[in-house]
Amino acid sequence: MRAVEFQEYGAPEVLTLVEAETPEPGPGQVTIDAAYVGVNFADLKARAEGYRVRALPFRPGLEVSGRIRAVGEGVEDLRPGQEVAALVDSGAYAEVVVADAVTVFPLPEGVDLHTAATLPTVLPTAHALIHEVGRLRSGESVLVHGAAGGIGTVAGQLARAAGAGAVYGVISSATKAEHALNYGYDEVFTADSFPEEVRRATDGRGVDLVLDPVGGESLHRGLDTLAVFGRLVSFGNASGAEPWHVGQAGLYAQGRSVGGFSILALAQTAPQALRALAERAFRKVTDGTVILPVTAEFALSEAADAHRLMGGRTSTGKLLLRVTG
């Protein structure tokens, strides 16, 4: 089978198309004939910095859609030929992907394989940020960093559907504003000026919920934009900054709180909770609450081009690799 791997860290050019042995499922696993693979920022961090890489060579990729090829011992309720989407720890950049059965999801009715590849990371993450961790209530305001990206696009729609009083976004460049405004946002601000813009838009009150995948200084500035009793949820460290800490002085005075979420960590520590979260989240697609726009698609052999586009910070929505058909 064909797969994309890298043997050293570096620019997108280190991604190489290779011929590899077709895997077989172990106990509790399935193999999937991949149709589409989602491209995520974590893939870029793995390639460039070794993020979550245990050994080289390494095959990136966290989410895949396709048809089950074979099932391993002890797997129930999944069968060969069944169309599914799956969240995996790594290895999705391949024609055949191994996945733990607990994070393999039969496709909801009316969802095709193309759309399905956008589901495993983006939709449960956005749902958890708005509902389970962020606990957004009707009438509250929310500020979402990365508003034009995959998770940001969905988070804006979910916040609007939850009855948010105002939905604000932060984007890396003004060219992304139109995209974000089409998916639930009232206003969008650029990263260099968002604290001042939030204060202007809220008459100095601040927002009730901030969702931040950037980390570092962005978290510190985001905390200052919170209203009394506001919540900040960290769900990534795209900046690569050292861990940032908040103490009593930053929280006590106005009753603020800080939370965190990682879908990969949840998959490792509480896979059944992830499964329940995913089922709730996927219903938001089947009932028409959210649309997941695929804005660019590349062949598996063009994975480096997908990384260049995402790494250039000009992409919006979701990027996919086309593996078959």
C-alpha cells in the first residue's frame, strides 16, 4: 500500500510517499480502506517539531473516512465494508489505516465519505468547547481564536445555535474575515488587536467565554478580555510557547476560571466519554445545525502541498487528502 511518512523533522518537503506493508488489525482494532484523510495543525507540528512523535520514521494523520477492510478479535457492531469515520493516534496518511474500534464511528445517515473525514476531530472538539467545557449559556458572548479554521468554523455555528448573545472571532489576517462571517460570527478581529476590539464591542464588559488554541501570550491577553465570572478554555498551543500559568491573583478578583480540552487526550484516558461526545456532536450535522466546509482537497501524494497551504496561514475551513475514489 501507499503511505506518507517522514524520516526527519523539517519543512513539508520531508514528507515522502512510500510503499509499505498492508497492516492487519489486532484485538479490538479494525483496518480501514481510506477514502479521505483530514489534515490538522497537529500533523504540521509533528513534522516540524516532533509533536507526539515516538520514533522515526513517522506517519502523520489523526482522522480518516473509508470502508472497514477487516475486524480484529473481540470487535463487535462493526463489519467489513461498513462506511465509517475514525479518530486515530497517528498513521492516517495511508491507503489502509489501523484504528481502535472504540474510536471508529459508523457514518450518520446522509453523511458521505467526503464530509465524514471532517468529523472525527473538528466536530467533537468544537462541541466540547461550546457545551461540555465552555458551558455556553443562552445570551452569553463568546470569543473564538482561529475563527476561520476548521474548529473555528464549527464553533461559530454551534455558539449561534446555542443562543449566544454575540459571537466574536479572531483571525490571523483580514483576508479571512468573509469566511468567518459566513459561519456564525458577528464580528472578527485580527490577533494583534483583539483585546482592544473586544472592549470596544462589549462597551468594556468583556466576553463570557474565550476559546484559545494558540497558547502563550494569547492566553494571558484573552484572560484580560473576560467579563466577571468569565471562562477561558485552552485547546492547543499553536504558538509553541512555554506553558503559561495563571494564579489566584488572575482568577479570584472577578471569579474567572480556566479550563482545557484535548480530543487526543480524551481518546486515551476516557474513550467511552469521547464516543458519547462524538455521537452528540455528529447529530449537529445530520440535523442541519452545522456545515463543515472543505475548502481544499489534495491527493495523498500531494500531502506536502496541503501542509504548505495550512502552514502559510492562508487556509480557511477544512483541508483533506483524497486517498481513493
